[in-house]
Amino acid sequence: MADNEVTTADFAEQISGILSSIPSMDEESAAKLDTDVRASISKITGGMSPIQLLNAYFDWLSHLAISPGKRDLLWQSLQTRLMELGSQATGQLALREKAPAIPLNDPTFASEAWQQQPFNFMAHAYLTLRDWIQETTEGIAGVDPFHSDLVSFINGQMLEIISPANFPVTNPEVIEATKNEQGQNLVRGMEYLKRDVEKKVNKDTSPEMGDFAVGVNIGITPGKVVFQNNLIELIQYTPTTEKVEREPVLIVPAWIMKYYILDLSPKNSLVKYLVDQGKTVFMISWKNPNGDTDREVSLDDYLDQGLMEAIKAVQAICPDAKINAAGYCIGGTLLSIGAATMAREDNDVLNSVTLFAAQTDFTEPGDIKRMLGASQLSFLDSHMWTEGHLPADSMGSSFMALRARDLVWNPAISRYFLGKEPFSNDLMAWNADGTRMPYKMHSRYLQELYIENRLAECRFEVGGKPVSLLDLRAPLFVVGTSSDHVAPWTSVYKIHRLTTTEVTFLLTSGGHNAGIVSGPSHPRRTYRIATRKPLDKFVDPDSWLRNNEVHPGSWWPVWNEWLQNHSSSEVAPRTAGASRKGYKVLRDAPGEYVLG
């Protein structure tokens, strides 16, 4: 036997020696190692779980492989589509510019330029391919619906890449602009691209807010910070009327966004509008967490040190009144949890509860659910554990992926091919000013609310005991937005099934942000509204939509009138803070945390 040959026994002995040299691991160190591995992989994959994608595609392809009937139907469909394309192509060649345009049922190709040949045919061919690829994921017996939705979503993302709108030589609008400007649009676009790449390379995360700045021309409603701890500042806004309604309004914004979305420029400021209508308004301003010191901040902390501390402060400053509380997005979910907790303890400090685009049942939470399988959640959890928080750009990227055409491709075409700087307004400036999510809080939020839906099932625990929205007795005013991709209005509507108290539900036009930031008057906004009394029968969302007429205008005056109807009387305006009770004025609004 040659000297360099290794017998099976020798190899086994070597492996045994290596294994015996590895120090034994306890469960904690093993879990840390596994977490580090997943976190390392997530950095390469952009936070996506490759295991989840592989499982989804394997499920889809393997069931398609054992479905010859479905494959035959798909083949027939493809043949029919190709024959139609061939017929249309022949007509295009024969008639040339006289050939009629093919209808394109996609907003990407809505402009007149896409009705001209050959661009109209290219767009139609692309849409034909896209529709057929999407058809391949539908109606396959045995495929997990979650996997089917995920494969359909990923296929759609990949097909967006090859859209003819994304290339200068196949986009008639870019070609026309290049001719008219003699290529200067492309020169500007390259300058913008260079600037963006340099910012990325230099890891410059400062928001591009254009001409807007917090405390200068947005977030400028006068007020005072009257309380601060390690998680919140509480702002009390300065009254502008001779009398105010007795019941103050406490707003709980989402910490996934900065509070001043509700206090943008004066014409779009919900805070200013409420103050001018005679309301005493308080606003929570959440601290923007960092990974070093805030990784262990929990959802319980947001409830106890955030919402409950704010309520305690408002009670001290307005001791003679109950509170009209309003929560936006995840802030509304937190308010629901807090309201249920107080109801469980027979604490009736809340006069009413208002929810803006806030979910309490997460069985159908919108497109984001496509990404939240168990595997994806483990990768995201590991990534957050390593960083100590979920970075703002990760959160932004997730929502951008859900609407890639509107939030990625169209802006890129406009900026880099057409050479247009995006129009800057107060809402866009706010949108650029992102926030981070602390590891411990976000992990529980996703697992127990999104995945396990514990709040809706009366299994979400506060103080070691479950809370139930069935305990609520205060009236609810709930706002849904018709084109919401974050909190679909049909999901927000599920509050009707979770509580027996009075629910006034208002559905406004617009999306998750623009629908809420409506201004007191808006020429393009509409709304529907109806109130369900405690003993009324359940009405499903489709029937509700059919039964309630559309009203023109903003929903803000409607909510203001509802608050007035739930006010007991008018009183003299309160002074800022209550120094004798420990709530002295600390600084002017907008405070410090919003700048972090």
C-alpha cells in the first residue's frame, strides 16, 4: 500500500480526533452559533431566507411535476397566447403605423407613447408572458398557499426586471425625451446616479429631505415637551382657542415612523387642525433606538414606559377629564392592547379610542405576509439580534419590494433616464426620515401578532395574563384607507368581530399615509362611514361597501365632529405641564427625540 493512502479506519480515527477536540456546547452557545450563521447568510441575501425560497419553489415545482393535467392546460394556454401574439405581429407588419393599438391593461403603459408601434406590441408581448408565468402558480393541487403566494410574488419581481419600460431603447418616453433634450436628460441622470452611488459607498444614511426640515417648516405646531423618559417625549400643544373641550386628545403614533407625519406643514397638520378646533392635544414622540443601548427594549416597555406613562402624564395635567386616545398604524395596535389591559383592570380613563389604519387581527395583513414564514422570521430575528435593531433601510426596502413598480422602477426611470429630480413635498420629506426597530420588541411583534395572531385570539399577554378586546366599553372610531398595502382596510375592518362596543368605521380614499394625511379639505378625497351599535348584526366588508354611500371631501372634519359629540363640556385652556406633579416644561416642540 502506498504511503499516502488512507484506510477507512485511519479516516474514521482522524474524524473522531477532530470531533473530540471540539469543546462541548450548551444550548445557549449552540443557539448563538446558529444565530450567527443565519445572520451571516442574511447579510449576503439581503435579509431573505434562501431556505424559505427553496422550500416554496420545490413545493411548487414538485407538485406541478406530478400534475400532467395542469401542465397540459398550461401548455394549451401558452400555445393560444403565442398564436394570438403571432397573429398580432403579422397584422403589425402588414399595416405598420396604421395598425390599431392593442389595449394594455397596466398603468405602466398607460401613456399615449405606448400606443405607438413597435412599443405597443413589445409591451403587449411582455404582459402576455407575465400573465402566463403568473398562471403557472395558480390552481395546483397540494401546494401550500403560502408557498404559492411567495412563488407568484418572486416571479412577479423577476419579471418586473425585464419590463420594456426599464430600458432606454425600448421605452418610448425616454426616447422622446432624449430626442427633445439632445441627450441632456441622460447626462443629468448619470449625475444623479453618480451622486447616489457615492452616498451608498460612503454609507451616508442622512435623509434627503429637500427644502424641508423638522422644526423649521414641518413639525412646527407650537407646543412644549412636558415629560421625557428613555423611550418617549410627550408634547403638549399650545391652545389657540378661548375655550377647549374638556376631554384631551392623546395621539399614539407608530414608532415605525416619526410622529410628525401628523404635524407636517401647517396645511397638512392634523395636530394644528385639532388644536384650532378647540382640542387639547398631546403627542408621543418615540425615541429612535440604536443597537448598542436599546436592543432589549421590549413591546412591554413600549406599553408601560410609552403609552401608560403618557396617559399618567395627561391625567396629571388634565385631572378633571377622561382621555380621547388615537393610535396610528402599530401605535393603534399598541393602543388597542393598552385599552384592553385597562379595561381588564376596570380602569375607565379612556373616553374613546380612535384607530388610524391599525390592525388588531393579522390573519390577512396584506402583501407583507408573503415574506413572513417561519424560516424568514428566523433569519430576520438573527439579523436583528446581531445588529441590535432592524435598520431603517431594511424596513424601507421591505415595503418598497411590495410595490416595486411604483416605488423602485418608476422612480429610477424618472431619475436616471428622464433626468428628473423627484418633486419634493412634506410627506415625501417625512418618508425619507426613517426609524429603527429594537430587536426584542420587533421580534415579539412579528411572532405573536403577525404570525400567531394572539391579540385577536385573546392570547396576547400583558403582565402575565391575556387581554381581550371584548372587554372594551369605550366607543371606537376606526379609519381604514382604500388602497392600503400595509394595513388593508378589510383587515382593519376585522375589529368589528373582536369587540362588542360601538364601532364607527370610516373608509377613506388613499393609501396608508396619504389617506390619513388628508388635510381638512381635499379635492380628491372621498369617504364612507357607518356606525355599528353594540347589538347590531355583523355586516361583512363587501356588503358594508355596497350599503354605504360615498361622500366627497376629507375625513378630518367628520372625526372632529365625532370627538365633539363625545365631549362633555368646554373649559378654559390648560397651561403647559403640571410642575407640582412632576411634569414641568422641558423644552419647546418638536423636542429632541424626533431629530435622532
